[in-house]
Amino acid sequence: MDSHLCVERTWRAWAARHGLDGDAVIATAHGRQNHDAINAIDPRLNTPEELAWMVEAEENCREGITAIPGAKAILQAIPAQRWAIVTSCWNDLARMRIGIADLPEPATLYSADDVPRSKPDPQGYLMAAAALGYQPSECVVFEDAPAGIAAAKAAGTHVVAVTTFFDADTLNVGTSLADYQNLRLEL
């Protein structure tokens, strides 16, 4: 799904609260767990109060969450035991956004609730591959953020960049797509 409008709106508001450059904050934060992103931006701000503010702001942002064109059809075409979602947000937020975007619920979902180390650490992708019963080298990851792409590469998966927020040059992966409409899968 594409939730970049909520991600951007939330992180820009957080940056403004602290007099920080919104563009720099978003470039650091996108695709990471909130505690890891805040720590990378300014460890002094990594407090329970700031994390609670982020949770409330993200859970209250529901406008602009959409399915990437073609995503629903692709996910419905893949057997449920063959795909997973690995996300840096927490379980409740992930499931809320999946519902808003009207996408199928994944049988396998790893969120910040399940993966203690944030992307770019490969742990989430390694856990998902194992849960699906595949070696990471047998998996293809579709990612839209530099931290996620670094995690997928470190896990040893094949990576396709999805240019919903960052352009292909920024994501720096050989294969990229803007949406899933012309994607053809052979299972």
C-alpha cells in the first residue's frame, strides 16, 4: 500500500515541533521504526512521550492511504502461504492501513511488534523468509524506502524498488516499478 502521505505528514509535524528540517527528517525516518528513526535524528528526543506522540499521530492519519494500482490483484493471485508483509510500523497500524487500502490480510506479517531491530537490519526479511519456508535468495522483496532496500539486500533477497515516494535513482536498485499494473507473476 502507499501510506507515504501519512508518513510524510506525521514526520513533518514532528520535525516542526522540534524546529528540524522536515526533508532531512523524512529522508532519515522513512521505512524505519519510530524509535530507531528518532534515535538517528536526535537521541535526546527518543523519549516515551515522543514515541507516544508519533503513535497517536500515525493512528489518527487515515487520509491518503491507498492501494498501489495493481497490488490487490497481485496479492489475490498469490497463494496466502507464499507472501508476507514486513513493515516498520506496529501491528495495529499495519492492519488498519491494510484495511483502509482494501488489501488482503497477509497470513504472515512481521511488524515492529515482532522485529526488535529496525530496517536496515535484515532481521524482518529473514524471519519472513523462514516463516514462508524459503531461503532468502528464493524471495523477491518489493520495497519503497532506502532503509528497507538495504535490509532486503542484507538478507540476500532479490529486490524491486517501488517508486511511490522516492525515485528510482534514490532507491538505487536495478529493477523498479511505479505500480503493479503491468507486473506478471509466474508461480
